[in-house]
Amino acid sequence: MRIDHNIRVDSAEAHLFGVHLRISSPKKQQRLRLPVWIAGSYLVREFSQHLQALTAKQGRTPCQITQCSKNEWLVESDGKRPLELNYQIYAFDASVRTAFLDNTRGFFNPTSLCLQVVGGEDEIQTISVERPTAPAFNAWRLSTALPARQIDARGFGRYTARNYGELADSPFTLGDFYVSRFKVSGVPHELVVTGIGNHTAPGFDVKKLVADTRRICETEITFWHGKQPQRQLPFDRYVFMLHATENGYGGLEHIASTALICQRADLPLTAVAGEAAPPHAQGAGYNQLLGLISHEYFHTWNVKRLRPSEFASIDFNQENYTELLWFFEGFTSYYDDLFLQRAKLIDTPTYLTLLAKSINHVAATPGRHLQSVAQSSYDAWVKYYRIGENTPNATVSYYTKGALIALCTDLMLRQQGGDLDTLMRGLWVKSKGGTISEADIYALLNQQGHANVATQLAHWVHSTEDLPVHALLSHYGVAVAAKSGTLAQRLGMRVVERDGIRITHVARGGAGEQAGMAAGDEWVTLFDGTDQWRVKSLSDVENIARRHADVAQHPLVAGVARDGRMLSCPLIWPSTHANQIAELVVKDPSKLTAWL
């Protein structure tokens, strides 16, 4: 059976890709499916909602199509002649997970465009992308990590995947993009950037971005394979696809590429002639982008190859459950910023600031006492990607708490002469870059002489107790100092201050909840016992409170608007010690060098 997918731009204005699928040797009753999710993003996303105008024929003879479910179709054929299907996909989701098309660029994951031929999943799949012929697209090019079979100078043409799984794991980007090609350990890498104008990237210091990306790649390759890794790398070529937007962030790993989104304001800028270079190198936004690049590249090993045993084969037709996302996402989250420090792209104080941010994030999540990271991993399909006003009260992030578990495991191992690096590489070697179970992690720790760490790790993963982060950091010369948080943090709330104060989350047991405030409320007034004041920001609230020496004993009354009604919420003013946040302070640099 030969399976050929042909992709064309039907209408950039209407955001429509056209797809032609040819099956050389179909079954008499040929089933076809469109995936309901994409690997790495654990939510059923119903890609079939964007499929339209599906037709089928053999030669000039139309074939009957029966829809069997939300994402599956049955086509009647004679079983002898090639079967051809045509359909369109609406593509206007600017995320990394689906597909997008307009007059400025195109992007798609094959899980959003390419039907899965049931019974032909293991067959070689070819995918051809036609070059748009309209003059507006003359400068467009195409990039993907799939091996090319027959393409033109701009990358349009035919590519080959070994099976549907590899096809599904290989996104495509189209447009007049900036591209830089470089080698790491002898292996070609490519950085493609869209959303910054034309291919010359005017105003952006993409050379710095490329240089820093290269440093990250070198550091991570050395981590996994040592200093002479040329013959060991699990890919022949790698592509970074970065889209810069006005306001966006995200990433999704693939087997030999990654799709990334950042804010344009976070990209490094070139210096204007005659002026000093802009202070872009150490900006928080740029560091966040580098951390994202580090995270997704690390996934090339940790989740795309070293992966949960439940993911030995991916079923795109339904949820694929695992309790191990704390390891594959959480441990990756520990290493992403750590590699920036190891690559000397950020200094130690900056790294500790980022680590403190993770500590504070978990501490501000009451749900950590209700849900373990193993449960959080399994429930990702219904909880992590369905964020609501109660999410912090009922769940814990397997990313963030998983990263702190990795930190604690690393520090505990180092006290015994080991380290987490050795464990990670040992799992890679033992599994031959394949599947592992939770039991495999503990077994290897036992074999390495760290039975007590294995026992402790299992407890951290399956319990809801707080982690001994403070005590373990103190062994390495780092003290965790407590300092007063923002007013929102002390009230136990999250707010958006834009044309007023809009409450988005209320933490369990906090002053805001005790006052009767709720997510969705607009905080409009504050009564101080004498006067009713209009408040438009939390600084207004603080200024009013400061005028009253007895504010801690005398309740203020917050006036909130909810469902068109004004409600009064008696507010006990929080002390500066309420919901304090952590700040990491280096007390003994000599001890710190044993870790960083």
C-alpha cells in the first residue's frame, strides 16, 4: 500500500488548506481517521471539527462515504483501484498544536491535516506541499524536519515519513521567514523564525539568538552523549520553528523539531548605528525564551525517545494515560533553566531567581495538598489543560512540582556522591533510548546504591506532603528567606488590573475567600469605616489602608460587582507575614559549587 498526502493553499484569506489523499491499494471498506489529540499536549482537541467538503472517488467513480464517529469515516471501494480523497481544513489557530494559514504565513501539524489510513499506519507516507502560485506568495519558503524526496529551491515538494507516527510528529512552516543553518556535533540544525517581517529579520539580533541556541544544543548533547557524540545522536537533522507574536508563549516538542511561540518584545534587538547596544542579553523575557528552547530540545531525548511505557505506541484516537508526566515534563522543567546556567547564558543569581519563582508557584497552589504529581499526570486530560478559577485550589502542576522533585532528588543524590545527571543517562542507556516505567527509575536508583533515594522519591511522587526544598538547599549554601509578597498574594488572590481590578482566582483559606470574594468579581470600592472610595488598582487599595493605623483590627469592606449586583465583603487586612514568598540567598558560595 502506498499512501500519498498532497497539501495545497486553497485560500489564505479564508484560512483553508486543501488536502488530496491517494491510497494505492485500499480495502473494500476503507476506514480513515483524523487524530483527536497531538502527542505532547494531553487534551482531546477534536481536530475533525475543522474538516469539511470530504469526497472520495476511484478514477471518475464517486465512492460512498459513511461517517462512523466524530473523527472516523468508512469509504466503500472496489478494493482494486487507487482511492482518492479530497477535503479542506480550516486553519486559524495560532498555537503550536494545530494549523494556521493567512496571507503572512502558514503552519500545520499533520495531525490536523492528514487522515490516518486504518491498516496503513505502518506504511511509508509521502507528503507533498504545493508552492502557492499567487504573486503574494512568491517569497514564501517551506521548512520541516522530514527528509526531502523531491523539492525545489524553496523547499516545496515531496517529503517522506517512515510511518504515520513519524508524519504526525513533523510540523511544517511556510512563509517569507528568516532561516539560519548551523551544525552542532556535526549534525545540521535549522532555526526558522516567522512573525518578524521578511527573511532579513529587520531590527532583530537573530545572530545572537542563533548563537545562544547553539550553546544550549551543545550543552544538552554533551549531557546525553559526552564530548564526542557524533555517532550517537538520535536524529540526522533538527529544526527549531519559532513564531514571534504580539502576545504569546508556548512550545511543543517533536521527534526532530520543535514549534515555539514567543513575544516579539522578548527577541534580542540589533543596535542602532551610533548608539549603544540595547540591553537585550539578560532580559527576563529573553531568558524565558531561552528556557523554552532548552526545555523543548531536552524533550528530544526525554519524552520523544526515553518515554513512558504506556507510550510505546501512540493511539491518536483516544486519551493515552500515564502517571509519569512528573518525570518527563517535570524533570525536563528542572533542567531547562539549569542548562542556561551551565551554558553560561545566565548567571547564578538569575538562576536562583528562576528557581525561587518555581518554589513560590507551588507554595501558592493549595491544590498541592489534594493532588499528588502522579495523580496530576494521569488527570492531565481533564484538569491541566482545562484551567479554571478553581484550578490552583484543586490541582498541582506536574511541571512545576515535578521540577522541584527533580531538584530534591538531585540534591539528595549529591549528598551521597551521586547526581541526577547520572540517573538520567543511566535510564537512557539501559532503555536504549526507549520506554521506561516508574519501577525502572527506582530499580536503577537501587542499582546505583541509592535505595533510600528511591524510597523517598516514590513518597514525594505519590504523596501530597510539602517537599524539603529549604533543608536540602541549605546543605549547598543557599538559604530560603521569606519576604512579604504583593497585596494580591497576601490576600490569597490573583487579579488582572486593566481598567479596574478583576479577580481571576481566589485561593483556598485566604483573606479574599474569607471575605466572600470570588473569581469573576470586579473590585469597585473600599469602605474604610467612614468613607466609600472608588478603587481602580490594588495600589489604590493599599493607599487607603495605609491611612488607618488600626487596619489590622478594623475590617475594611470591599465592594464588588458580581452578576450585575453590588456585594459587600468584610475584609480582614492581611499582615505582611501572610502568604510570604521565598527568596533564595547564597550564604556559602563554596558549598554551592558542589551543586552548580
